[in-house]
Amino acid sequence: MGKGQSKVKKGDGNTNNTNNTKGNGNKKNSVGSSTATPVTTTTTVSTTPQVETSNNNVSVVTASQEPQQQQTQQPSTSPQNNNVINNNDNTQQLEKSNGASNRTPSGSGGGDDMDEGPEEIIFSKNKQTVTKDDFELLTVIGKGSFGKVMQVKKRDDGKIYAMKVLRKDAIIARKQVNHTKSEKTILQAISHPFIVNLHFAFQTRDKLYMVLDFVNGGELFFHLKREGRFSEPRVKIYAAEIVSALDHLHRQDIVYRDLKPENILLDSDGHICITDFGLSKKIETTDGTFTFCGTPEYLAPEVLNGHGHGCAVDWWSLGTLLYEMLTGLPPFYSQNVSMMYQKILNGELKIPSYISADAKSLLEGLLTREVDKRLGSRGGGAEVKSHPWFKTIDWEKLDRKEVEVHFKPKVKSGNDISQIDTVFTQERPVDSVVEGSALGDAVNKDNSFEGFTYVADSVLKV
């Protein structure tokens, strides 16, 4: 990542106009609604259409960087410019695992040594009862303003997971109920080798719990920051795994909308795992969606223009991500967000001479501003997979994780927490009580969490 270059960091909801240096460990902020990244707050920008703020996330963070705050700006081409700041908290399983640093959740009520009351609200589609008492809390691996993420062990079988714990009062106060439920619903509906798996979701009177894969190889962002850029063969494997995952989502009419290095983890064997589905959405109509959301560096032109957008925005973001992995910086990056937006809309795509002809062709296809002409916009994942740059990829072997990777994280086992920032791991893993919770009248049919509880079929079959 380029030294001394400013970068918008994702995560902290407080928005200072500080120059975050791209390449020094600071992360990029998601606009619109965010769920993802480490820390907890996110800046939501609204445009003509309604602003969609995302899930509360308490993303996990595993890294060794302290997130900084920055204010995101809406493109000057948009008729309105209302900045809505949401203290979102992503607690996506290690949904933020290496190289990231999270902020302490704001407003954690009660002392950490206090246990929550007994009012468990349990639902299970196959009548298997799952509660927080079924898990042993091992280590804190991330924090945010809505809660925290902990490495946990299921008591009956000893399996290790990441448990994301969110406070209902904070979710309701910030009007994140629908996004939180949508994130759970999407994760519940998908199963793919390169996407984080949701195993359980349950709730108590005051909190929501999501139990996901524990992924411990570090964020792609963390490794890219450390190495500057990756070799083309290494990028090709990462890209192919991402394409496979996006193809799976798009076939179910799900647009991801926040593809970036911070939202991609490496597992202990070096394969990618996409996390943080707080901005994802199932598109129900042919008109697409109009929400202004995403991370500035990766926003597609049609989002900036306020036009309806669909799954093609993910192919643009993939092009931006590939360019960053190959060169160290996104293609239209600028410390000035407004200028960056203008470059995304009108700037020249300059590709370094050391990038191969096939990789250049792929980047040009993905970073085509006219949506109908963009690679993948008409032919979907199959069109992208058939590009000459991927001619050496055996897609079936890839999905079975039988393709040799070029980098393997230095972890001793799948349970190793060495890649997680000690600022979290040194904290006692306790599920603190929420004192003086005023849910009562605040919960109604529009913001209740009915149906949140979930047990994966794969878990029940074990």
C-alpha cells in the first residue's frame, strides 16, 4: 500500500477530517450502511433515495492497527448531501480479523463481571435448543459500539467458533433492525467455501447472538499493508476464489456491495473467506436498488451517479480490488474524497507496464463505466470466469480448495489467535449484563427480532 497516502478508514463512527494514511494500517470507511469492518461506527451518507444504514456490526478485528476516524463525503454530483452518522457495530465473525483494530463499544451497560438474566428466547427450526450457555467464552477477538466478538467453544463437541454479540437497544435506537435481520437472513441462505458460514443465531431479552466460522489467517488488508503488493500468480488465486463467491451470491440475486481487503479474511490454509454482509441486499426487482452505500474507493460510477444499481457493482469493486492487490493502491485513489469520486466517474485508468496483457484486459473489462458493457454485467460469473486471465484455473478444483495457494498464514492451527490484536485478547471474555435496558415499549412489530433464531442444517446433521 502506498506510503504516506491518505485512506478513508472504515469503522469508527466519529468523523474527524483526519488524513488517514493509506498504507500505514488505517482502514477504509464504508458509506451508507456498513457492517463490516472492525470497529464500530460507520458514516452513512444519504442521497436522493433513502439512506440505508447497515447492520450494527462489531466486526472482529484481529490485527494490530488502531482504526482512525474519518468523514466520508457524498459525491458532488448528487443533489443532496445529508451526512447521517451511525454508530454501527460489526461483529461479523472474525469478520474483521487481522490487521484491524476495533474500538471499544460505546455504551456498554453494566459491569463486565455481571451475567445477563435468564430470559432466553429460543427458537429452532428443528427443535434443537441453543443458548449462550452452550458455549464457553475463550477470548475477545473484536469490539464495537454495539457489542463484541468472542472466540468460543461449543461445550458438547468442542468446536471453535466466533460469536458476535449485539445489543438490541443500540440496534433499535439506530434503526438497524431490518439490516441486522437481513444480514442474518442472507448468511443463513448461503453456503459456499469462500464465504463465512453462519452456524447459529439466537437471542436473549437484551441481546442478539450470531455464531460464525472462526477464521484466523488475518485480513487480506493486513497482509497487503505489510507486503505493499502481491505477485500476479498469488492475486489470480485470490481473485478466482472471490469470483466464485460473487457468482454464487449473484445467482441468488444477492448483491454484496462492500468488497475490499478489509472484508476478506484468509483461513489457516491461505484461502479467502468473505465476511461482513451488512451492506448486502437481495434484489427483488429488475430496477435494482438506489441506496448510496459502499466504501468510497470501491464505489461504482452508477452508485455515484444515483442511478439504480445491481450486481454489476460487485464486478467494478472486484476490478478495483484486483488493481489494489497488484499495485498497492486503488486505481482512482485520492486523499480528497470528492476528487476521488470525480476520478472514478471521469479519470483515466492507468495500468502499470509490469502487469500482464491478460490481467490488463481483465481490469479494463471490470472497470468499464458503462454498466451494460462491463465484464460480468450480462454474462455474470460465467463470463468473468471465461476471461483468458483465468484460463489456468480449474474451477471445480478451486471450489474444493485443491488449488495450491502461494501464501499460507503463520498460524499453528485453526484455533490459533496469534494474528489477533492483543488489545482485545487481553480483555476478559465475559458477556456483560445490560443494565436499565428500556426495550419494553420500543419493541413493536416493526422492530422486533421475531424469527432471528437459527440453527444451520449442517449443524443438526452432525
